[in-house]
Amino acid sequence: MSELGHGFTRKFPSSKQFCCWCNIAPNTKISGGKRISSHVPHHQNNVGLIFRSITSSLANAKNQLGNFYRRIRSRAGGKAEVIATTHKVPEIFFAMVASQTPYNPEKVGIDEKVLLEKRITRYKRELERITGTHIEIGNTCVP
């Protein structure tokens, strides 16, 4: 808060503009409808550095932001997990400060248990499609 100053939410109409100011949002250059390049700007902002350091601690966190980080890392890898999660953290921070509400982890993302259940049903459907028979695991039966 000392880096941002008092009433910083009045300076930024949306969380997207706040993330852009923090140098967290990718600078996507589009010409003729095609993406030429996309990278995070090189000039540093102290607030952006603080959010990046917060994000690096989420790699082993057992919460929903940690789950989001690991899910993006498994899907995209490399810098994408850091950028995606670093972009999500200031959006949450901006929303909390602007609306003056406490942190609510249920609004952050999907719970790991729900993700696992979705994955199981997707694999059941795929297995059914391949074998052509109904699969019954536990008390549930996928039609």
C-alpha cells in the first residue's frame, strides 16, 4: 500500500488498467488481425515486482491460487504460469481494495475436488466412447 498511495483505486477505472500499470499484463502487438509479438514489458515497477514475488511463493501453496498456479504450469509451463498467476493476484487485490471486502477464496477459482470430479467424468465419457459400453465406478453411472 505504501508503493501505491492512498486512493489508488480512483486512478484506475478497472483492474485490467491496474495490471497494465504494474507491468504484469502482456504487451500484445497486433497488426492486420495477426499477433506479431507478445511479451511482458522489460521496465520494472516496484508494485509489479512485489506481486511477482508473491506469485513465486504460490508454487507449493495448498490453496486455490496454488492450485491455479500448478494447473497453468502443467498446461502452459515456462513463464506462462508466472504471468497468469501474477496477473490474477493484483486483480484480486484491486477488487478487494476497491469494494472493501475481505479475501474470499471461493471466488478465486475452482476447487481441486471439483476439478478432479470433472476430470473423472470426462475420462469416463471418453472411455465409454472408445469401448462402447457403460462404465460404472462407485455409486455413479455415466449414461
